[in-house]
Amino acid sequence: MVTDNGHRRVVTGHRSGKSVVLSDQHRELYKFKTVAGFEHTYMWSTNGTLESDPDKVEQELPKSALPSADGSLLHIVTFPPAKAAASSTSDPSQIAQEYLTRLPGLADTFERDGSQMHVTQTVDYAILLAGELWLELDDGETVHLVAGDIVVQQATRHGWRNKGEHPATIAFVMLGAGPPQE
């Protein structure tokens, strides 16, 4: 469930040979101070093996916003409408610093021209949960997405745009991968 201040995460596992709920908790969302309406929540991470201890996952989550080569990462992002984001009065260097602090690894892939275009060595399953987004690609093509649409992103240069009037929330399941093959 999405609330104004986060997401619920239910984690299952095993005890005494039976499937059980290991954790049922509210995950606080991070509200960026430098970009009004931009929000992010780390949900879960793996490093090539099943991890059943939610506390161990919690200790690892903020270390990188990218999965390891054999791992996965789930996070939820809310993009504000471009008009709202543009009204932010923050200095671009402050925005960049907050991105680097909150999204280590991922923020390093963003191009320095402010376009938010980037490439990650991941396969991403992006599931639009609410609102509208536009996916911009290298060739200038822009794909309009609505809630329920899914994008399979295969280590391609891209940027996300919210040209709509309302916030757009998307879930990213990122899988570590090697360089793309053509």
C-alpha cells in the first residue's frame, strides 16, 4: 500500500520448514530537499543469494542504488511534474550532492548536463504504478507511459520525464547485468 509517507513491505521466508511472514513493516520514503515532490524508497536488495533476514537487508540498502553484478534491487520512485520540479530553488550543485548522497552509484551514471540521461549495467523492470511518465531514449524517441505499463530496460541510455500534471510513481526492479550485446 502506498501512503503519503511510504510503502508497506511484507517479507516471507521459512521457519521450521513452514512459510511465514518474517517482516511486515512500513518503509519510510525519502523526500528530496532539493527537488520538490521527488521521492524515493529502497525496498529490497539481494546479492546473488536469497537473503531471509530483513535486518541484514536493511543494513545494506543505502550503500548503493545499483545492484551488484549478480544481485537485484527494488526501489520505488515518485517523479514530480516537470513544472513542480522546475520551481525548485536549489542550486544545481546542491541537487547533484543530494543525488550522490541518496543514490550512490546510480547518481554517478547521470550525465553532467542536467538532462538526467543515464545508462546502468542492469536489466530493469519498470512498472508504472500511478500517473504518467515519458521515457526518452538516445534516438530522441519518447514513449508515453500510463499506470500499469511496464518497461523492460536493457542497459540503454535513457531519461524519465514527467510532463503530466500529477506525480508519477514507478517501481524499479533492477537486476545486475554485464555490458549490452548488439
